[in-house]
Amino acid sequence: MPRTTVPDVPLTDPAATGAAATTVTELTIGGMTCASCAARVEKKLNRMDGVTATVNYATEKARVEHAPEIAVDDLIATVVKTGYTAEEPPAPEPETPSGPGTDSGPGTDPEPETDPELAALRQRLTVTALLSAPVVLLAMVPSLQFENWQWLSLTLAAPAVVWGGLPFHRAAWTNLRHGAATMDTLVSVGTLAAFGWSLWALFLGDAGMPGMRHGFDLTVDRSDASSSIYLEVAAGVVTFILLGRYLEARAKRKAGAALRALMELGAKDVAVLREGTEVRIPVAALRAGDLFVVRPGEKIATDGTVAEGASAVDASLLTGESLPLDVTEGDPVTGGCVNVSGRLVVRATLVGADTRLARMAKLVEDAQNGKAEVQRLADRVSAVFVPAVILIALGTLVAWLLVTDDPTAAFTAAVAVLIIACPCALGLATPTALMVGTGRGAQLGILIKGPEVLESTRRVDTVVLDKTGTVTTGRMRLTGVHVYGGKYGTDATDEVRLLRLAGALEHASEHPVARAVAAGAAERCGELPVPKTFENVPGLGVRGSVDGHLVLVGRAALLAAEGVEIPAGAPGPGAVHVAWDGVARGTLTVADTVKDTSAEAVARLRGLGLRPVLLTGDHRAVAEAVAAEVGIDEVIAEVLPEEKAEVVRRLQAEGRTVAMVGDGVNDAAALAVADLGLAMGTGTDAAIEASDLTLVRGDLRVAADAIRLARRTLATIKGNLGWAFGYNLAALPLAAAGLLNPMIAGLAMALSSVFVVSNSLRLRRFA
């Protein structure tokens, strides 16, 4: 297998490259129970002078851009005044290792039940469900109703409503003190109203009389108000909503599993060389410059350079690349990769938050914390949704009383309206899909920089591909040897002699073309002679003395300047002419080789409905040859680096929506101008910073995968929002019309959020 190295992706933190006058702070927000909560916190923070905040309900985090003079404590105080908690996320503490074999497996995700909050929620749900089940059965099945059964229902329902629903009541009270209403307000008011009505009917009405019987109807039941109880509604709704919260919390944890797996890829401890002795220490104690040992099967602790040894390194969990990469002394290696075979001694170059793995995780997390434009509409709806629902419920109560003069039916319909409303699904629609989509992308070596990128992928119809380093390897290779004969050769010149003399002279040069000639000559001829003299002629080639011959290697202009005639029909662009002793002897052809996967990648891009365009500063003949090899019809060649952005603008002026794929500094402007910029991860900082998507591997096929994933994620978001809006538009009128029993409404409300999150989880199967 040819020797390759793990690509060194110089990922950058977008926040760090922003304006110097702005500080970015991330806060963990506690106490949020629905999208309305997130909207309130975001609104309060944004009211502060010099503050721009985005609050994500699914990730329970706020990303705040603020002036440096605004203290973080002031931001936290604002959140606390709103009724929630806030703190800066603590720095991850390294696990204390017990021995050499303490690395956690890649992608490990602890069982959700080990999460203390989930465990507490599960306990509350279990107890409440056990208490509520008999209450619901007694109310729904008249044959089970024995003498004074209603008092047993009250005994069981009271703790279910009061203790089981305590999180909702506590949150509703907190919000009330701050003059706000959220989803918890609707749940608390609805269940307490049903419970309070039942207490009145039992103690002051006729419902407490022995022999009372109770029927169940899927719609509003019209009966004597003093003999109607709603204990099964109060207890059942609390149970169903707790079930929805629990399932939602589990699903949200799964949605973030890919990011957690990425962050957990790193080794926990490392064997550092101290005066020739191996000492095992936590990775957090590793410092740049330290030498550490990596045995076969172990993870590389941090980014570094191989100081001793050779091995194959499995980077699949980091880049998605299935084949191990060969590394030897001097090659860079990346933390989180697994050493497959030989023993390596590595010198640490980057540690902690500076490592490539940490920066990848930061980019993914930043993307998950952002908001797509479609989500902002949902946020605006959520912000006014709860007050609107309360008004609708009051209107429903009044309307039923005026039309039917039936307080039982009026109350039942109003409670159903309060309970059926669910802004949670709206709040979860975008962030859960983003969490899963960006996390899956990270597993495949695709980094999506922000949710706004998704909108661009849908509209793109043209993809501009930089040639060198994107479609081709970016490495020159000797591809042809042509020996002159007849009057151009005074003696028997063969390929070996031509390559030996040309290769010997080019070996002394650092030019990429010269290195390609030297490498090709050494491969075919073995050891090359050492030139006696050597001179570099800038822009033209080299000359010197080899084996007693005065040798010229370079462009036609170099030979012409020395009075050497080149035969007609000799190769043009990309040709390296060779002469010695005043006679042209032959021509060497050097070319940048096309990547093995580029033709398949172009076919995949066409399959996505994209029109590929090859863009290069190289000669047109060379560019057209490459384009023909990979299946591209449109070629724009001989373009200066500063003109690449202008080419993209010209295509946009023609009405095209353009994606640009590149890897070099000269591609940065074009990547920034394009509607969608994709940077090859093997490229430069400038290109990656200017792009919207980063492809960790240097494989063009990943560009097609990236666009497919982004489009699938956007489609999932729109599907989620369509369901969330449609559910509320359909459910509220049904509830107001008396066509939904409040308990059925509670079940439907709980399941709507679960549906949205479960739909997002389907992205985990993207391949």
C-alpha cells in the first residue's frame, strides 16, 4: 500500500474569527420545559443593550454575542430574573484511569437511565402511571364501578395530580410570578381545573353519593354538572404528558448521541516518555512537546507528529475513510484515531481544545445551537401561542355556556382546548433534526457550519469544481516519456538514459514538476547520478553537468535561449523538454493525476440534478483532458486566482445557484461568494473558513453525500414543522367544538412531540 498520511484539517472556530469587539458566551439554561420558555429567555436576553442571543430548547443552551464590557454574571442574572437557571458549561474533567485499558469504545453512549434527570422523570412517571391506571379504568368501564368507587378514585388521583404534576405546577407558578405563561401553564391550569371541579362535585354536589355511576365518551359529555367528576382526566393527562416528556427526553438524548460519541472518541490516558521510561498519565495532563507511546490497538491521545516507528492508522471514526492510512516518521497523526499495527512514538503538537477532534466537535455543536430561517417562524408562533390558547379556552367556555347553557360541556371543551395545545412540537422540529443531521454528518466526515446552509443546498443547480487538489490529487506525476530520433539524435538515446540524466538534474530542484520527474526517474531507473554542477533558471527550468554532459531540462524557451532546436509536433503544455550537448533528446510529460473517485463523484453530483463545471488556472488542453476523464462537459480554464470569484458571480448573473468546491487559498474568495461553499478538509485554513460545509476527507464523493445529507435534513425539518403546525391547526378546532375528551387530548399532545423527535431520529440511518 502506498504511504499516505492522515489529512491535517486546520479547522477553525467561527466564533474566534468574528469581530474583535464581540464576545461569544455559551450558557446552559435550566428549567425550560417547552419552546415558549426558550422564546422567553431569548427575548429577555436580546432586550439587553449590545446582546444578540439564540436559545435552543432541544440542546438547552444559549449562544450569546455581547460587548466585552457586559459581564457573564449580568447575562446569568437576566436569565434568573426570567425564572430559569443559567451557568457556563463546566470544562470536561478527565476520567481517572485505572490502567492501560481504560479507553472507552468509540461511539459509546451510556444508557439513558443513567442520566439522573431521566431517572427521576422515569420514577415520577412510573408512580403516577400506577396510581392513574385504576382511576382511568374505573371511569371508562362502568361495570367496574362498585359502591363508593369515586372515593377510591379520589384517593389515587390526588397524589397523581399533585405530586405527579408537581413539575408542571411549580413551573406554572414560577412563570406566573414573572408575568408569563408557557406550556406548563396550560397543563397545570387544565389538570387542576379538572381536579378542582371533581372536588366540588364530590363534596358539595351529588357525585359523592353512594351508587353514583360514571360513563366515558370520546367527545364532550353533557350531564348534570353536580354529578360529573373529571378525576380520570386530571390523572390521565398528567400521566400522558409525563410519558411524552420522558420519551421526548430519551429521544433528544439519542439525537445528540453522535456529538457525544465524537467528543468521547479521545483516549482517557496516555503513556508518556519521561527520561526513557513510560509513565501513564491522564490525557488532560499531556502538554505540547511531550513524547508518548501508542501501541497497536490503542487510540492516539492527541494531535502530533510521528517521532519513531511506522504503522497503519484507522481514522474511520473521525473521517469516515474505511482504509487505514500508513504513517511513518515525520507524518502527522490525529488524536482519536486508532493505531492498527506497529508501535509509534508521537510528539504532541496540539492538546486540549486546540486538537482537531475538539475543534470538529465545537463546529458541530455550534451548528446544532443555530437556527434555520424556518425555525424562526416557529419561534415567533410559540412566543404568542400559549396566551392565544388561554384566550381560545376562555372563548370556548363562554361560547358553550351561551349556546348550550351546559356548564359541564362548556368546562370539558375548555379543558380539552387547554390540554390539546402543543407548542413543544414546534420548538423541537428544527433543533432535533439539526442535532441528528449534523451529528450523522460528523460521523461521515461532513461538518455543516450552520442551519442556514441547509436552505442553500435545496436551491443549488450548478457545482463549480476546482481542479487541482479537488478533482485531481494535487501531486504531479511523470506520465509519459518520448525519445527523439533521426536527425535529433546523434547517438542511440533510450528512455533509461533520458530519464537518468534528466532525473539526476531535477533531483536537485524543489519545484513540484522537478520532484515529479525525479521521482519517476528513480522509480524506473534506480539510483540516479549526482550532478557536478547545477543552476536553476527561474521560470524556465534547470541546467547542469551530469556524467560529462551539459544537460538542459525545462520549458521550450530554455532550450531556445541556448540555441537548441525542438522538433515540430513535440508535446506542448505540461511538457518538460530534455537536451544535452546542444541537441534535443526527448520530452517528458508531467501531469496532475485525477483522483480515483472523481469520476464517480461527478456522476453522483449529476444524479442530484447539479450541472458540474471544472474551474482551473491550468492550460485549457490539460483541463479538458481532466474534464473528459471524469465526465464534465463545461470547462473554464486559464483563470487567474483572483478571477475565480468573478467566474462564480458571472454564473450567478446567468441565473444559476452555484455551489463551489475547492481547497486552496486561491479558492477562498470563490467559496465565500458562492451560494454554497464546500471546502476539502485537506485544504487550507482560508478555504475552510470561507466555506459552509467542510469535507474532512479529500474525497470528492463526500461532496455529493454532504449535499444529500443537508437536503435530507432540511426535508426532515420541513416535515416536522408541517406536522407541528398541522396538528395544532386541526386539534384546536376539534377540541373547541367538543369533539375531543380531555384525556384523549392529553395523549395526542404528548405523542405529537414524540412523533417529531422520532422522525428526526431517522436521519441516523443516512448513508
